[in-house]
Amino acid sequence: MTLTEIVCGNLDKVRREHDLSTNELAKRSGLPQKTIHNLCNMVHVPRLDTVEAMCKALLVSHHSVVTPYAPMNILLSRRLGRVVEKYAKLTPDDREKVDLMMDELIGE
């Protein structure tokens, strides 16, 4: 699965979860309806500013839309972005500790 497929698929899932048509999302995001339609149908690789505008209109984190196979509760959560930002501030040794703890929690 490509990054484009992940991002476009996740944005389209959230759009449908909010029960928005491509026209309604276009109005909320300030993007042309054709751009929304093309993104939802993976016609073109979306530009970053397009993804950012859609995330803002859908009230989702850009961190979550790049997560493959993300369940809806993760896509709609603002928590993932905060976790990523905190993780990025850790030292390499502390990141290893967090990775080991997560592996232990999920049984890997």
C-alpha cells in the first residue's frame, strides 16, 4: 500500500464517517470539489497543502491520516499527534524503552 493510498483512503473514510459529500467538504475546506473528488478516488497524488486543508476541515490530525489500517477512533483522535510529538522529544535510549514497553503491552 502506497502513502497516497493510505492518506486518500483515510481522508475518504473520515469524510464518509462525517456523512459529508465531496461538495460539502469542498465548501468546508475551501478546495475545489473536483480536487476533493480526485483525492477520494485516488486520481492524483495530493499536494501537502490539500491534505492539510482537508485535515483541518475534517478536524483530524495529519499524523493519523498517514497511519495505515487506522481504525476510525484513531483517525478521529487528536491524541496520536501529541504522542508522536512527545516520542520525538525522547532520547534514543528512552525511545527504545518505550518501544519495548509497547511490545510487551501488545504481546509482541
